Amino acid sequence: MNSDKLVSRTAETLSVLFLLVAGAAAQSTPPPANAFLTPRPFLHIPGPNPIIVRGAKDAWDGDYIEAGDVTEDFGTYYFFYHGAPLDHKKWGPGGYRIGVASAKNPLGPWTKVGDKPLIDVGTPGSWDDTDVACPVVLKEKPGKYDLWYCGVSRGTNGKNRRWGIGFATGPSPLGPWTKYGDGPVIEGFGYVSSVIKKDGKYFLYSEDPISATAEDYGPMSLATADKPEGPWTQWSGNPVLPAGETGAWDDAGYSEAKVMYRDGMFHMFYGGSKEYVPRRLTRESIGYAYSTDGMHFTKYGGNPVAPREADPNAAAFAEVHCFYEPPFIYLYHTLRYVDPAKSFMPGDIDVEDLGVEVLATQPDFSLPVPALTRESLEAKATTQLGEVMPIAVKGAARVNLVAEGTYEKGAKAGLRVHVRSSIDGMSFDTTDLISFDSDVQAGTIGRKTVPLPNPGPFIKVIVENLDTAHSISNVKVTAVLNGN
């Protein structure tokens, strides 16, 4: 076991960290900004990325997609995002539209909802007739949701005006969403990133001014209001989080950031950048900062908490949002690649998909990660290695694989699972680390759990239907990562 893993596994839980930070902030001496010698509270587990990819060439999101907010409603998770079409003959003028995907597990599999945008650009001549993007969602109560988004119009002179922030309401994450008024609720306040409600007051965080520190990047700023539609007042002390010092990993500023309030503290997870030219090559990882008042944030000394280098071929974790489900923090983001030609859907430099990172906040954890899901596997069929995402298992003390499927009544043979290993998550072994058969359970669900012996840093699975005449439905292979 290496020292980084030992430090991570002996760290305190996030709730304890929150209390310690709150206690330290209440004292006259603030917590140290440089905490390299203290135990790191987060164990980073890269997700099975990408979790959502852009649509087909004629889809409304066929060009590229970028991350928005994530929420949960009655056991279903909703991942909002914005995308742009390639086919403007089909979708008309304008760029970004807002869509949503749903899942029963924070790690997926995610399914896009419908084949049209959830929120489209406005009618010609409206303030948001060119782009709607950066969806941020707040559940006020069951049956009442609020959504903020960015919008822009090129106007009659063909030049972009400044991005404004619009507001919409709906009865559920799927809407229908009704836009508020005929203009933005905040004029020219950058890319909206997060909204929280505390003691009846709304805190809205945005990357503003846009491009103040690098192309399309800037500091994080704050506006407050007593009602979701405003009027909004920009904080006089902005920004709440300036770009990092020259030479730091985040000295080019931020794309977006999610702020949550818990245990008396404001907690910000943000995409911090290191500028490259052109902008699509900018390197970006995820950092953490905290505050007692939502205005003065202190960066955690162990940043970045989710470095991009941990993911195979990852160049940037941008437009960061998060969802906290103890003991895990799920960090959702736009995923850009070091080598787009080796991405899941190869393309040019502009390839962007959606990804997720997981932070375990206690050393004793059990995290189920979907390794493969198929609605049906035909008789004698075998899946391909390239159709599944790599699973990062290097942060776990133990890994178990669970294979299951529903067999037809006449089934005579079951599933065979082949496990392949990799040291970098991109090039995988051509021979099995292990393989195992799941016993057939004719007419019902069959399931088998097998521990993995000393797996490499990354694994993928191949599944084979051994039956020569019967298909198997609801095929699932799950990697269960366990801590101490």
C-alpha cells in the first residue's frame, strides 16, 4: 500500500472535517491554507467515464455537450446539461439548448430523456434566442422546482450581448419548465454555476467576469436575493474566489463551481484551470474551498481533490457540479481529452462528453460501480471490450464483481465474464485476469459474486452468453469497490 492510499484511508469522514473546519473558523486564527502535512479527507475514485456522450449527428446535442446541475427526486437522479446541434437545418439557428438525463444510480447508466431539448432557445428577437445554457436547479419542495440558466441573443447587429441569467419554474425535474418574464433576472453576470437557499435568502454563484483570467475562465462571484426571481444584488466584495496565484494549478481561474451548505459551512467544489492555447486544450482539475458566510472562501491545502491525471486520457474536468450522498460526493463535469482520437466517440479538438468523479469521505466504504449493462444478450453473443468504460479500482482495498441476468425458461447455459486489466486505463491486456461462469437459473434471475485477485489500476469486462439457443435479459456486471 502506497503512502497516499494509506493517508486517504486513515482520514476522517467529511462530516468530521466540516465540524473541524467550522470550529477552526470560529477561532481567531483561520485554518491553514497549506495543509500538505494533514491527513487528506477525500479518497478520489475516478468514475467509469464518460457517463454521457454527445448525440447523433442529427440530434439537438450532436455537436458537443457540457455539464449542468444534478438533483434527485423520489429515487431518480437527473443530470442537466447543455448541448449544441450540428444540424441547423433541422434545429434552426442558435447554439446551446438544455437537456436532461436520468438514472437510478448516481453513476448511471444514464439515459437521455426524450429526443428534444428540455428548454429551447427563445423565439427570434427574445433575449435568449441564440443560446440557453448552464442549468442550475433547486428543489423548493415536492412539486416545485426552480431553475436558473444563462441566455444570450446576437441581436440585430450580429454581435453577442453579454450573457444574462434567466429563471424558470416547473413541477418536476422534467418540467414542463415555464420561463419567468420576458428578460433575464440578472443582466450580464457571467455563467451561473450554483444557487442555494439558506435562512430564506438565495445565494447565486457565477463565473464572472467571463474571460477575466483566461479565455472563457474567470473568478467566482456572488449575488443574493430574497426571492428566486430577484431582485438580485451583486456582493460588493466580489469575487468570492479569485484565481490562484501565478504558478498555481488554478492560476487561470474557473469554469463553474457547485456550492452546498452543510454542517454550518458553505462548501465549494470548483473546476480550476491551467491555461493552454487554444482554450479547448486548457487543463482543469477539481478543487475544494470552504466558508462560514458564503462570501469569504478558503481553499483547501490538499487541492486538487480530484486531479485530472487520475482519469485515463483526461485533459479537463470543467463546469463542475456535485451531489452529496453520504459517504460519497459525486462530482459531475464536462470531460475533455488529451487525445480526442482516443475518446469514446473520436473527433476533433472540440470533443466534449460528460463525466463523474467520486470522493469517498470515510475509509470504510462500499461503492457499486456499473461495469456493463445490456438489456439483452443474444444466444452465443459476446460483448466487446470497447463498448464499456474502464473502472478505476486502485483506490479500493477489495473489489468484488457481481454478474447477473434474467434467463429464459428453457435456458441451458449461463454467463461467462472475462476480466481484463490495464495499468493506464487505455491499453488493456489481451488475456484475462480472471474469468468465471455464472450458473444458469432457468426462468429466473441468476447472480454470482466473485472477488478479484490483485487487479490492476483499471479493469474492463467482456460478457459471453454460453447458451446456444436462448437470450439473457437485464444483463449487469457491477464492480463493488470496498474500503478498509
